[in-house]
Amino acid sequence: MPLVKVSRRGANRLKDGHVWVYRSDIVDAKGIAPGALVAVADEREKPLGTALYSSASQIAIRMISTEAVTDLFSLIRKRIQEAIAYRERVVRDTDAYRIVFSEADFLPGLIVDRYNDLLSLQVLTQAMDTDVVRQAILAELSERLAPQAIAERVDPRVRELEQLPARSSSLLRGEKTSTIFTMNGVRFHHEALEGQKTGAFLDQRENYAAAAQYARGEALDVFCYHGGFALHLAPQCSKVTGVDSSLPALEVADRNAELNGRNIEWIEANAFDLLRDYASAGQKYDTIVLDPPAFAKSKSNLETALRGYKELNLRALRMLRPGGILVTCSCSYHVSPSDFLQVVTQAAQDTHRTVRLLESRTQAKDHPILLTVPETAYLKCVILSVS
Ligand code: SAH
């Protein structure tokens, strides 16, 4: 097996429990093939474990074991078994959840989501794209979970960055492309080869149930996508409106409302414009959900992202009636929980509202957070009482 030597800084990072070494901390990786399984050692050749190599990414190696690995096929299968066993312990009230969450399951570069009888996977690195790894993944998932079909969702930009040949989203096993899944008793349509990410935002599942506990009166779900929050709030609320800029997303949201026998109003609009117009027209709500896309895609646009979050939260706070509920989210890893709370605090100060923290939440437990890999924690969901 080829050997990759890492600098003292890289070695220390691994000893601290992280699983990445950046290219700038690689001392020697000459001639190593893209996606290769490599032994990792420090500058004195003390072994540090086994990793997957990328020739393209700034993250040159991602650890897959702290030990020597000879049989990658079996290791991948074992890691998938462990990931499935973990979900059996922590996931409740759903047949849709993340089965493999990349680094957090020691399968860096692989995402697998389950939607009832369909599985959706995403391959994000050179190593996960190799034939042996793909075969191990498909064999284990088919054997353990016996899905009706397994779809691969391709993000063309990721493949380009990893210098992998273009590939389109397709079914890798089976023929079924649509199903219905259920979370917290709410039903959703799923199309294996359509929609964003692998189809739904499963990371919000536990937050939907939490938000529903406080929701009441007239509710506005901003950035509603397929209606995850709106559908969960509907039983507690007198009226629910969902807003998104994507018409295809709203069409699915509407079918979901029908599937659950709910009457929800959907508005296709730019959320920033709509909130500004509604706020200046004096429109009021009792419950508002804000779940925008990641504004900070990198550290460099953190300031702009924070301004975006501030503006949304300011407008929402202005529109809440006394005793109202604000459910406000950020899925930008680069915005820390304390940055986010600070922005919301500033919005509370600027609007002179008294805001009480009901719950400070994160991603659902099937998206595990590894304490030694901070990048695995990205979702913030804060529930506030506003008077
Ligand atoms: N709350 C959703 C997930 C939201 S993802 C759920 O729980 O499933 C972010 C959504 O914001 C996407 O559906 C995207 O179409 C929408 N979006 C992005 N920019 C927008 C904008 N400027 N105005 C309104 N919607 C926008």
C-alpha cells in the first residue's frame, strides 16, 4: 500500500481525533493514484492509520481507520453495518433518515439516505467512486436493507472539483423511482431522481416535531421547500402559508398537503422581498419559521451571510404578534451557534422585542456530530417566544 507522510501539524490533527489532513500538511505523496487507499505516517514514519487519498481536493486524505487496513471491501461493509446499527438505536417515528453521514460514520465522502423502500446515495470523493468501493456499498445496502431501488444523486460540481468524469443521476439497482415516506406521522411524496440534495431535508425531522409543540394561530413557513415545517404545524394552527422561490418545490408541497388532508396556502416568491413587503404592510403572524439555504458557503462570505440572517430575523420579529413563536434556522457550518444566536439577539434589540429562548437545537440524530470533527455539526434551529 502506498505511504503518505504528513507534517507534525497534520499528525497532531489526527491525534486530536480529526480525520482530515490538508494538502499543505502532506510531506510526501508522490505518484499516488487518485482515490487510493493509503497508509499514513508521521515524518518519522510512525504509523497513524489508513486513509483515502484525493489528488484533487485540498483535503488530501480522509482517515478511514486508525489501524492498518488490508481489505477495503470488507471494511466498507463493516462501516455500513455499524452505521445501520447506530440508526436502529437513535432513530424514531420515521421510515426516512440518513443511514450514512460521511465522516461522522467513518465513511468519508459517502451519504446514504433512506426514504421508506428507496435508498439514495451521494458519492463525494474519488475513493468512494472507485469500483471496489461502489460494489461494497451496493452489496451491503442491498443485503441489509433490501430496498426496492437504490438511486445515485450526482452533484456535477462536486465531481468536477474531485476531477471525476461526469455522470448523471440514475438508478443503480431496481426500477422503482417514487414512494411515500412518513416522519412523525406526516406523509411525503418522494421522487428518487428529483428535488434538492437526495430529496428531502431529513436533518430537520426532529425540529419539525419540536416546532409543532409550540406552533399556534396563523403561521408562515419561509423557505418551505416541500412543506416540511408547514405540514407539521398545520394541525396546531388556524392558517398556514408556505413561501419558496422554487415552483417545482411548491408543487410537491401542494401534493404533500393533499396527501395529508391539509389546507395550506403556497406562495412562490423571493423570501426577502415578500418579508419586506409584508412587514411594511403591517401583516402579522403568530408563528414564523425561517429555514433559508446556507448563506455562508465559505468563511470568506461570513459577514454577508450574517447580514442576511439578521435581515430575515429582523423582519420576522417585526411581524410576530405578542406571544408569537419564531423558529429560526441556519445550516451554514461557517456560522457558529454563538454567531447565530448573536445575530438573532441583535435583531431582538433592534426591534425592541422581548425574546425568550425555548429551545436551541441542532440536526437530527441520524446526522451524528463527531465532537472531534467540528465540520460534522452544521445545523442550528432556535425556537423563541417573542413578546
Ligand atoms: N424548510 C425546508 C428546507 C428549506 S431549504 C424543509 O424543511 O424541507 C431552502 C429552500 O429555500 C429551498 O427550497 C429553496 O428553493 C428556497 N430558496 C432559496 N432562496 C430563496 C429565496 N431567495 N426566496 C425564497 N426561497 C428561496
